[in-house]
Amino acid sequence: MKKKISNKDQKDWDKFLNSKDKLFNKDKSGVNKNFSLVRTVDLHGYSLDEANSFIEKFILKSYEQKVKKIIVITGKGLRSKNYQDPFSSKDLSILKNSVPNFIKNNEVFSKLVSGIERAEIQDGGEGAFYIYLKNKL
């Protein structure tokens, strides 16, 4: 069954088909992200000293490369051996809490890092965090 369209709709349709204007492609919006400004580092298996040393070098290198966001994967600490240390909490993982603390308390990083926050679920959720870097001067 064919429906008749109004004269106005027909004119609008003809105008649309003959138009030379570029149309906004809603399917491509948000897809053209510059992923070269995001880096990811996985610290699974690192000791606290190794992780702090590695992240220090990684942040400095990323800042030089004008990276805007670093995704740091630490894990949730579920398999960490901190239960063997009577001075550490069995409820807290070592890297998950200590690495962000190390970054926040480092004087050099206060000039490079604009913020740290917990990662979204697709980037690791509770087992990861983001480091946002300032623009390189």
C-alpha cells in the first residue's frame, strides 16, 4: 500500500536531494577521538618500589610526549601478599592506594599532574585509576 505524500513534503524531499550542503553524520560523532594522547600502563607484578620508580619515569616521558591522560592498572590487590606483613591492612591493596599517594606527594608531579581519579569500569574500575597531565609549557 502506497501512501501519498503532501506537496510540501515532496518539495522538502527534492530540496534535500538537490542540496550541496554537507550533512552531519551522527554515526561518526565522538568516534574521532585522538587516542594518541592516552597511554596505559599495567603495574601487575611490580613491588611498591618498582611501581613508584616505573610510574615516575612513565609520567615524565608521557608529559614530554604531550600525553593528556594515563590509565594506570594496578589491580584490586586480591592476590597481593600483604597479609604476610602485620603492618599493612588486609583490606587494602598495596599499589592501588600507594601509587596515587606517591604521585600526590611528589613535588615534581605537582607541576605536571592536574588530577587523579578512579577509572571507569571499561578501563579497570576499582583496579585502575587515571592520571591527567597538564599541558606541556
